[in-house]
Amino acid sequence: MKKITEIEGIKLEDTEIIRTDFFEDYARRLRKNPRELKEYKYHVIEKYNKTRDTALFLDSLKIIAMAEGKISTLAKVTKIERSSVYRMLSKNANPSFHSIMSFVHNLGMDFRLSATTR
């Protein structure tokens, strides 16, 4: 079986570049429209509560942090290097609960736990 390395002219190794460009473009858009940024934060929380998709949640936190220009702030507050913050908010990361709570709080979001009935 032939390994697929290219789809419609886009090489698979280029997809991270495309993803990063999207994040930066969308963050720029949100930075220019604070109301849309606020709505996006609510959307991110709703989406996570429905899907429990951690990778999507981390990607969304990265976009919010970029929109607010807070990657450096997150790095200082969490005492983690800036480049490590980017890695921690990446698709395959597994950041600590403490790091996530610190990120969420510093992005103007609240994290609440509740008991579920089974």
C-alpha cells in the first residue's frame, strides 16, 4: 500500500505551517474585535463541555492567548519558557492541571467542576 504524502498539492509535513498560519490570522481577527473574542471564549467553553475534546480546547486556548498577546504573560506567570507554552498548548500536549488552570485564569476565563449523576 502506498503511503500518502501529498493531498491536492499540500504535503502532509506542511500542514503544521497551515495550522499555525490559521491560528495567527484568526487571533489577529479576534484581537481587532473584542466582542468576537469574548463570544469565542464562551464558544470554546461550550464546545469543550459538549465534546471533551482536549486537543481542540488547547488549540483554542492558544488562539485566545495569541489574540490577547498573552503568550509571554502566560510564560512568566507559569514560570515556563515562552516556547514551552506554545508546545503545551499544542495538539498532542499533555499539560498539567495546574498549568491549564493558570492559563485559563490568566485568559479571563473561569474553570468550574461539578458532580455528575450516574
